[in-house]
Amino acid sequence: MAKRVQVVLTETIASLGRDGDLVDVSPGYARNFLFPFGKAVNVTPSVLKQIEKKREKEKILAEKIKQEALDFKTALKTIGRFNIKKQVGEDGVLFGTVTNGDVAEVIEAATQKSIDRRDIQVPDIHTLGSYSVQIKLHQDVHAEVNIEVTS
């Protein structure tokens, strides 16, 4: 009886691997869990060709997404500075603070492209002035944007 069998995963399983990975599992695990629930298939040459084609498509898509992020980074550099208006007290101190949500709204209004506020790192801003904000556009692409806080 075989000690291990090779299967190709059709979906990501945390303890084994991601979709399309070739993994060795016990025959009982494959027969009783993976195959009945459609989480894996037997290894055949045609399945391996399909996996290669799928990986090539994913690679091309990832390059396209990265290029879009680079294009957006150059667009942000071209704009240069974004203005955020906040209410200010007598001594120039803001009521509240400038948040990453405020920065996301200003960028979305100027570029018509939405940015997830969780990808924006804003320093503590409690006074008027110019500040630099870091934005993660992609895993490999980061942009630096200047914001001007005015009253």
C-alpha cells in the first residue's frame, strides 16, 4: 500500500498549501476528505499543463496590477500636494486630528480612484502645515504624498 500520494490542490487549504500546489498526502486523507469535497485532484500530465497555464495567467495579472500601481504612483507625484481643510483653534491647534480616512477622501476626490484607508500611514498631525504621508499602493509599490493642512 502506498505511503503517500501526490495530489494537486484545487483550493487553498491552510495546513497544506495554496490553490494549484502539488502536495504529498496520505491516501486516506486524499480518499476521505480531499477528493469527495473537490479540494484536490489526482496528478496527471493534463492537470499539470492546466496548472502551468493558470500560473502564467496569474503572473500576467499580477504584473498588470503592479503596473497600474506604478502608474498611479506617478499620477500622485504629478499632482504633488493635496490640501486638507480642518477647523483650528486660537493657537493654531486643530480640533481633532488628520486621519488616514481624511487623506483617502482627498486623494479620491482629486484622482477619482479609491484607496483603502488602511494602506495610508499618517503621522500625528495636530497643527497646520505641510506633512508627508506614506501610501502602500501594492506589495512592492509605495508612494509618498505631501499634504497641506489649512484652516
